[in-house]
Amino acid sequence: MQNVDGDNRSGLERAAREAAGWSYAPYSRFPVGAAVQVPDGRVFSACNVENASLGLSICAERAAVFQAVAAGCREIATVVVYTPTARVVTPCGACLQVIAEFGPKAAIVCICDSADRIETTLEALLPAAFGARIPGKATD
């Protein structure tokens, strides 16, 4: 796992918590916020956005990664996920696969309203991720 110093970690956690407040989750009533940090230190945060056609919904983690990509970033260093629950929740499989595309070595931190937390790696949560098969892109 890449190290995230205390100041950066608390900033990422704050960004993820704030993003959860923007959540649009009228169907699940399960707000989620995520913050993604890229190697140059920039942070992109997002919330989950649901839709009556459930398949058109997007998770906070993917929304944050997509914001980073839309800003020109192609590498993710750290992902923080916040849920306003008593126990932590890890990213879903779809989110993990998207993180794998841009952050195969990413640190993942999951936090909630209690002291419960998980600090892990993408590889620990998704050890057999599909690999990118893009010409000229390393896939180690």
C-alpha cells in the first residue's frame, strides 16, 4: 500500500465525507462519498447518483475516478470511501475493476461513522482483476 501521510489522509477523508452529503440516493437511501488522490496530490471527490433505471446509477468511487480521468489523470494513488454507517463498506466489484484500470497499486481506505475502518490495497480486495490490454501500456 502506498503511504498516505496524516494530513493528506484527513483531507481525503474530509472530502469523502463531504461528497456523501451531495449523494442522490432516493431508492437505496444509502449515501456514499469517495475521494481519489492522484500522484501529483490533486484530489477528486464524488458521490453516488441513483436513477429510477437502476443500471444508469453510478457509485461514488467510479464517479470520482472518472472525474480524475476527465481532468487528464491516468493514475490513481489512493481511494477513500465513506459511508454514514456503523460498519465500513468496501467498494463493489465494478468499482474495484475501474480502480484497477487506473490504480493497480492504489491504497484503499474505507471509513464510516464509527472508529471502524479498513486500510488495504486494491490487490487485497480484487486479486484477480482483469488486466488492461492497451498497446503500449504496462500491465504488471
